[in-house]
Amino acid sequence: MASIAERVRAVVEEHRGDRGALMPILHDLQEEFGYIADEMVPALARELNLSRADVHGVVTFYTDFRSEPAGTTVVKLCRAEACQSVGAERVVAHAEQTLGSKLGKTTADGAVTVEQVFCLGNCALGPAAQVNGRMYGHVTPERFDSLIAEAKAEHA
């Protein structure tokens, strides 16, 4: 199996000559590995003639990039104003309490990662959530629990 550095070089080669190649390269690496591992940053910097700080800054600035593996189930909870006005903070508090994990982190068993986003484009049906890429509206703490149970059952 190819080392991470070899895979980084291969993905960079696929984008060699592209303008603004860093973002597509990061997306490809995250698609393949599920996250941007710390050891990818110096390899990317070297291959693209960028500083490590430049690469690290892009990885940490954009919320779609992860620096550690996500859980089997990924939940995005909307915290934008429209969703806040109809109870999103109650859902967030419930999620953190029942899962025993803070936003942006993965549960100890590796099953669920809950992330905050600031608009899912489902404002009329808030509070909104996305579970493994599927959109849900009118999410209450009780509905959150059932969505998590369904997602876990799918992966069992």
C-alpha cells in the first residue's frame, strides 16, 4: 500500500498545472482518506511550493476539511439565526449531552461526529439537520435521537 506521502504526490500530479490546485487536492485527499492528516501538510507544502502555514491555514479555515477521522455517522446541525429562532440551540445542547461529545468532535466509540454549520438552506423547516448527507427539518431533541438511532442501525 502506498504511503501517505506517495498518495499526496500522486494527487498533486493529477492537478499539476491547475490554477488554485490546493483546494481540489485537499478535497480529493479528504475524499480518499476521510480527513487531512497532519503528515499531509508538509508534503503538500513541499509539492506545491507553499509554506506549511499556508496549507495549514486553508485546512483549518474551511469547515469542510477535517484534521481527524469523522464518525461513521456525520451530523450537521444548523445554528444560523432562522434555526436558532425555532429551537436549534436546544437541539445542540441535547446532542452534546446525549452523545457526551462537543460539537466538532467524534463520540468516544467513533460512531457519531456532530458539526455545527451556519446554514443548510432549509430555513423554512428549521431547526435543520443533515445526517450523512440527507437533509431533515423540524428537528427536535426527540427527532434527533431517532435520526441517530436510524443512522446507527444502517451501519450496524
